[in-house]
Amino acid sequence: MATKTENDPTRLDDAARAGWLYYVAGNTQDEIARKLGISRQTAQRLVSLAVSERL
């Protein structure tokens, strides 16, 4: 069952950005967190969400 935050378009935009930074630009989760102004744990969750949503 999907949570509200997983269906939030802004959250998906952030996930797409984090996924791009990780898989295309080769940034670490720490670098992504710093660039997006979020915690490393949130960066990891966004990357994971990007993968699960096939972004």
C-alpha cells in the first residue's frame, strides 16, 4: 500500500533528482544530501523511491 508521501508529486520530483544525481552524475548519498539540503538518510530513501518508481 502506497503512502501519501510516495504519491506526492513534489516527493517524486525530489526522488527523480536524487536518482539522477546518484546513478547518472555519480554522487554519493552524502553529496546528494548536501546538494539538496537534506539528511543522508532522506537522500537514501529518495534514491530508493526513484528505483521503486522506475524513475
